[in-house]
Amino acid sequence: MAGVRVPLASGSRLPLVTVPDDAVLLAPPPPLDPIADVSAAVAEALLYPLAGPPLQVAAPRDGRATVVVQPPTLPVPTAAEDPRRDALAAVLDALAAAGIPRERQTVLVAGGLGRRAGRRELEGLMRPDRARGFHGRVVVHDCESEDLTRIELDGRPHHVHPALVETDVVVTVGVGETVLNGGATALVDACGPSTIRAATATSLLEPSGAAGWRLAAALEAELRRRVPVVGLSLVLDRPRLIGPYQGYPWDPRARASLARSPLRRAVNAAPAMLRRWLVGRLTYELSAVAALAGPPSVAHAEALVRGSAVFGVRLERQLDTIVVPLPHTGLGMPREPLNPITAAALGLGHALRLWRDRSPLAEGGTVVLLHPFTRVMGHGPQAPYRALFAELRDGSRPRLRATEAIAARDRRAVAAYRAGTAPHPRLPFGEWEECRSVLDRAGSVIVAGCRDAGAARALGLVPSHSAATALAMARGLSGDEGSVGVLFGPPYPRLVVG
């Protein structure tokens, strides 16, 4: 059968995969011209918000301010020169100009159930010269802390970081990447573990159907009853790869050049440790194309809409088979190698939920994940995934809630989370639940290039030795007339379907 050979990520390798001639190639659109001065754009956005008073009016003179930020987990991949650093510095300058001294400013890092930020991550919040001039506090949220403040939302108790209520103004600084990242959802990530786990969504680009968005809006409304709440949301450009692979994956010429590249073949043939080191040395540029301010939910929603309009890829109809390449590392910070559960979370729970209007996968369709699925769960950051994997391996899916409750009471696991050496023990269960909507929709999920068939079968997935075999299996399930789509990434495109 004739086909087109395209380079796609599979762990730390970039093999050539032969796809049908009529396959739909879904690559992110080309980058745009960025904002020349992010700090100036942020200052202007805070002066002329989409709704509500400007920050200079909302911030009381000589008061206290809490600035909420999230770790830069999105987009994937991130870059060392992140415009969020300049945006945070500009917000702190605006608060100082409004009359709130820098020593009365608190930066709250809300990481949800993820691994708590360490010194290296905190040093990346601002440029070194700006960090030296900041004399306030930097606090990393601990969702297991006994000092959380109790509030009620719709008659139900929730617990939030005290810095959100023991202040005179709250400012969120984030990006409009998904409905669960940025804006008011940053406030949810500064709550207790039960509240964070309740923040779910079917589509990561449609607020209307997201329980996490409604929870965030309710929390924002409750906080606004107590203190002014202002949000700043950036619209980020797609990460640009610099170096020999420049232009991949959005430029067809770069893809063709990469397919012929002897450097790609040399990297693929290198030993695993060297290959991962080389892949980790790839450099990306990240810039902002818009800055929006107002109430957090308003600024965040507008950033989502603008991002989908500018970076969305139109897909005329749903696809019977979708190929999803997965890189070596996942969504968490600091970046860790993917294990079978985090690989499924990245491909099914993230890449295939970046859609508007309709899911890109037809009911009963097939998903092909390109990844070796190596089982790397052991001690350290990967340890919390063992309890979930053991339960799935034993086929006890109805007992997952009970297993999660037991894991949440594991003192050693909670202590590791609080020390910043591992994510919260409830995080793996949340990541697996994010895959559920795609798993329920798909007829089969095939792991192409799988090196651990037992791990794939434990998750209810189908192992396959190679991408060619996986695509042949998918063609047998959908028939010769079935449509095939290929997601290039990361970064993965936002799909507008129908």
C-alpha cells in the first residue's frame, strides 16, 4: 500500500511512520509575530481591563496583595525564556505603583496536586535581576496543610490557602491554554485535594461543559465578596523549535528535511541515556501574542477564544483513526520520563481533549499512541503511580475510588508530596480519570512500538510491536474507507471540528 512517510515522536526517538496518502495531517499553525514588549502590554491591559475596575483602583494603598501563579506545565514543551516571567514582574510593578509596597506582596505558587515547586522552579518565576528587587514572600501551596481556610461554595465546605482571604487584593497571572489552566482555575489549584480533584472537563477548550470551570467561577465569586480579584491572562504563541529541527512540526518543508536528516537517524540509533540527553538539549522559543485583564474568568475565557481562533486547526469531520505521537517527558514539573499512566494522560487526557464543538474521534474509533510504554514506576516521583497501576492490573476498576482514598491516607506518600519529592498520591487517579471520556468513546487504543505489553494490557490498551502493525490493525477495525488523522506534536494543535 502506498503511503506518506512522516517523522513523529515516539519517546526520545523520532522514527518515520508511513501513513495513508489520504491521511489528514494535523499540525499546529505557523507562529505569529509576538508582542514586542510584554511588560508594556501587561501594564496597558491592567489599565484598560475587559471588565471591572483597573488594578490601580482595585488595589488599596498600603494594603496587602496576593499574586497567584501556576507552574508552567503548559504548553508542552515550555521554554527557558517564558513571557510569564515578564508578566509577573509587570504585575508586581503595577501593584507597587498602586501603592502596595513590595514587602506586602505575596506570590502564591498554586501547583494543585502536582509536585511542589522547588528552588529551581521558583528561581524561574522571574528574571534574576527582577527577582533580586522583589522583597515580598514567595509561598508554595501545600494542599495538605492544616492551615487552610474553610469557605463554603453552594453550601459545601472547601478549604483554600489563607493568602487568598487574608489579603486586600488577589491577582491571578496565567495563560489561556485550557479551561483547567489559568484564570480562576488557578484559585482552585490553591485549595484542598478534594476540591482540586473535582475540577474536571470533557473538552479542554469549552468552558460550558467543564465542571472545573463552574467550580472556579464559584470560588472566584466567593472571593470577590471578600476582596477585589483581578486576573491577567496571556495568549501564548506555539513553542518554536530552534536549531537543526527548526520549523518542526508546523512547516512541511522542515518535516521533509527532517525525514531525510542523517542527524535524526544518528539520534534514533544512540543509546537510550545519550538519546534522552540529546532530546533534552533541544531549545524552544516561547512568546506572547496578547495580554488581557479583567475578572479572572472573563480574561481567561477571552484568552481561550482568541487562542482557538488564531491557533485552531479546522477539521471538517470526525476521524475513524487518530495517531498521537508522545514525547519522552510529560506534563508535570519538573519534567519526568513518561510511564504508561502519564503517557496515556498526555495522549488521551490532553492531546485528544484539545477540541471545540465536537470530539475529533468518531464514536467507536481507534487511537494509536506512539510510545514505547516503558514501565519506569519505582521510587521517587514515580512512586505514587504504583498503587493505581496495581489496581488496574488486577482488573478492579470499580474499586479505584476506594484505592484512591487509601492512597490519600498514606503518610509516607503525603510526606513525600509535602517535601516536594513526589506529586500528591491522588494525582495519578486524577490523570487516569481525565482519560475516561476518550476511553469510553474509543473502540480500541493501540500502543505502537510498545516495549511492555503487560503494562499496556493492564490499562486496557492493545500493545503493538510497530506503527505499521498498529495502523494495519486500525484499518482492519475501521475498514478500507476509514479516515485517518495524524496529530503532530508536541505542541499539539487545537482542533475545531465540524
